[in-house]
Amino acid sequence: MNAKVNIIRVSLAAGAGLLFAVALGVRAQPNGLQHANNFTSTEYYGPTNQQQIKSILSGAEALPQPGGLLIIKQLKLEMFNPDGRLEWVVNAPECVYDTFKGVANSPGHLEVRTGDGKFRTEGDGFLWRQSEQLLTISNNACSVIENGATMNIKP
């Protein structure tokens, strides 16, 4: 089965006001990084909530490549709402992240779940465009909504 899933923005009906931006509001800054093990990059909300963590991007390894590319192994992205609650967790064994374009992709597997675990989606092959807040899962997409979960999908 080849299904293509585009997740643009998802709001939790419980009033969480979450914009699903699979991520990664984190855009890596080229800084001469040679190789990093067990790295973490934290992004904070803007001026009104500057003390509050917006997202944490981590990985077992980051391997710099020519042209501002990073190979990130064991990618984990955690996204939080302004009151500090965990909203989304994204996991992938490996991806290539373009630090200049803010684009991540991989032919490999991707898993995404809400902080409460009531909504999960996964698939093989993905493209994430940070500026458009768009995640495309290209193959074998499957989603699970647990009993009691309420979702509103907004274009």
C-alpha cells in the first residue's frame, strides 16, 4: 500500500492550540561543527514566553556533510506548547537535514505521536519543510487514534 499523508496543521480540540509544525522550529546554524555525539538543540518561544521551551531536537550523532547538510542518527524531536506541556514527539532512525533550507528527509521510517499518546502516525519515507510547517509521509502511512482522542485538522 502506498499512501501519501500530508500533515499541515493539527489542532487538539481540547483547546491546546497546537500547531503541528513538525518541527522543528529548530533550524541548525552552521558553525564549523565537525561531528557531534549525543547532541541536543533547544528552541525557545519568542518574547512573550522566552523562558519556555518550544522544541528540543536531539540525536545520537550529527555528521556534517558538504553544502550545509547534516546526517542525524536516532533523531528525536519533542515539541511543547507555551504552558510547557509536551505536544508532539517525532522519532526517526536517520535523516538528512539541510541547515540552509530547513528541510529534512529520509527514505526510512518515521514515527510521530502526541504527548498523551492518543494519536500516532508512522510511515516510510518523509520530507519535512520547516518554513511551510509541512510533513509529508510518502509510503506505508498508518495512523491510530485512541479512544477519547479528539482532533481537528485545519488546512
